Amino acid sequence: MSQNANDIDHSESEPGLGRYVQSPERLEGLYKRTLLIVVISQIFGGAGLAAGVTVGALLAQEMLGTASFAGIPSALLTLGSALAALLVGRFSQRFGRRFGLAAGFLTGGVGAIGVVLAAVGQNIVLLFVSLFLYGAGTAANLQARYAGTDLAKPRQRATAVSIAMVSTTFGAVAGPNLVEVTGRFALSFGIPALAGPFMLGAAAFILAGLVLWAFLRPDPLVAARVIAEAQKNEQTAPTGTGPAAAKNSRGILVGAVVMTLTQIVMVAIMTMTPIHMQQHGHGLSEVGLVIGIHIGAMYLPSLVTGILVDRIGRIAMAFASGAILLAAGLLAAFAPGDSLAVLITALALLGLGWNFGLISGTALIVDATDPATRAKTQGSLDVLVALAGASGGALSGMVVAHSSFSLLSLAGGILSLLLIPVGVWYHKSSRLKKNQSMPM
């Protein structure tokens, strides 16, 4: 098996993989089993990531005594997610998805424990360091969607992503709605109420990591490499140059842009929504409801979204993402701050637009990569997505502090319109390359 110098040949460490190459039925069974394990881990992972989204900014505001830097927790979390995305991608490429994803979730669990300790000791430095580590769980939760695509057929890829993501919904929606319950639980131990969700997050991330470590065997990425190598030996391998290579680079670029733009818009508006709501008299239970519905809209539509992306196309769904994010931004910008129903609608649309963008962008990237380099490429691109989120989170607090939540939401909606020219360029370039490659 040909490999990069830093990669390890796993065919010897997974000796039973040969039977999947020769049996489509066994391969389909392994694909379904892999999806099941990913689904179970994502249920736990979703509960873990919801803690930081829901109360991270509020905890920082309480400890710092000002809202001006309330976007810092989101920025640190996403910066940690960026570094973790790179490392999880590299570890997955070298050791397989099982090792990379489990390491990410377990690190996130350690970070969540650190946040609880920081809240108890009112230690802002420990809080920031722990939020950075907590981001590793978020990165692992996001990259787990790729594990479901490793063994998927081309027309199954977006659907496979969607199955992994929709399973996140159960934990992700439950987490924000347990804010008061976990807060009371924390208070019973003398721990600040806002640290309660992070206690849930620690347990959830650690369980997700243990599930993957124990049961994600055979490793799907390793299996995909062995299968791809066997298929190459049966047919002429591509040269890696010309129209096919150009198509791959375009797909990676456009997929990255789609995911990055949707992440910036979603994180910026979402981060400041809890503080905006508190300023207009909404309580923690109402904040939890709005964020819970938002996270539900981020993940619950995934199964339908994946089918649509596979059937009507990646670019069409990217266009839909831009339109929905624009509507969310406009609604959030001009809605009365005391209107819970309108805020719920705006944040639900924000989650849905992100969902469309992430799944269509992910499908573009999976289409444009092969198993030999897939995990490293995906990890590197998720770094861009995480950095985009960090930028959106950090700037959101400053924009609101010096202007308003309405201006932030309006700017986010307008920014999402950039998805349209990017998609048009990809469509025109693909059509031109196709015409050039046709025989005269």
C-alpha cells in the first residue's frame, strides 16, 4: 500500500479486512455497524457540546463582571477546537478514526472538568485554559461525521453525514434544557449553578470517547484505505493531474468556503443571543429553550438534508443555506428583544441554515478526497471552520458592546449572501472543465 511517509500501514493491524474487499454484503454490514457506533457516540457528544454553547458566555460574564468579553469563551472553545481538529485529523490519518476521535472526546471531558474547578475557585485563567481544552470535544464531535462517510458509496455520503449529525440532536437538545436541573445539582455540592452543565458535559464527552475506543472496530478509515487500494490494483489509477485533479481542488476549496461562512454567521449570532435575552429580561429557562431549539435545528433536520444534498445537489443546498441564514439574520436584527417566539424562530432558522451549509460543504469535501489523504485534509479544513467560529465568537461580543445585537445579526445575514457567487463560480468552472475534457 502506497502511503505518505508519516502514515502507518494498518492492513497488518486489521488482518480481517480482506474479506470486506471481496464481499459487498459484508462491506455494507460494516458500513451500517460503523454508523451505529458513531450514532451512539454522537448522542453523548451532543450533550457535551451543548454545555459550552448554552452557558459559556454567561459564566464568563459572571466571573469577569462585564459583557464586553463574553465572546471570549466561544473564541477559546473554537480555537481549542481548531487545534484539536488538526490533531484529530493527523492522529486519525496515522492511527485510524478510533484513536483520533476517542482522544478528542476524552480531552474535551478533561476540559469540562477544568471549567467546573475554575468556577469553584473563581480562577479565570483556569477557566480560559479549560475552555480551550473543552474545544477538543467539540472538534471530535464534528469530525465524527466523517467516520460515517469512509465506507459510504458516493450517493450515500451526504446521507451518512446526516445520520451522524441527526443523532447529535438527542443530547444537544437535552443539554440546554437541563440547565436549571444541572444548576441545582451543582448548587447541592456548593458549585456555582452555571458550572452545572459542564458537569454533564464532562460525563458526556468521556462516555462518547469510551464508546468509540471500545467499539469502532474494524476502523472505517483503515478499511476504506484497504478497499481503495484493492480497487486501484484492479483498474488504472488516476494520474493526479488534469481535469480530475482540478475538480478535486475546486471541490475542497468550495466546500471549505461554504462551511467557513456558515460557521462564522452561526457562531457570531448564537454566542450573543443568551446575553441579548438576559438584557431583555429573559431567564435561564427561556435561554435554554431558545438555544435548545437552535441546536435542534442545527442537527434534527440532518436526515432530510442529507437526502436532499444527495438528490438535488451540493451547490443547490449551499444556495439554500445562504438564503435561510439571511432570513435568520434579518429576523434577529429587527425582532423585538422581548419577543420569545420571534427569537425562537430566528435561532431555529440560524441552525437550519448552518445545517444545510455544513452537510453540503462536507459532501463536497468527501467527494474531492480519497482515503489515502482524506483524514488529514478533513482535519485541516475543520481548522478553518473552527477558526472562523473563533473569529465570529470573539468579534460578536465587541460588536454588541460597541453597537448592538441588531447590527451583529444584520451583518451576519448579509455575509451569508457570499455563498451564492461562490456556488455560481463552482458550477460554471465544473461545466467548463467538463466541456474541455470531452473528446472532439
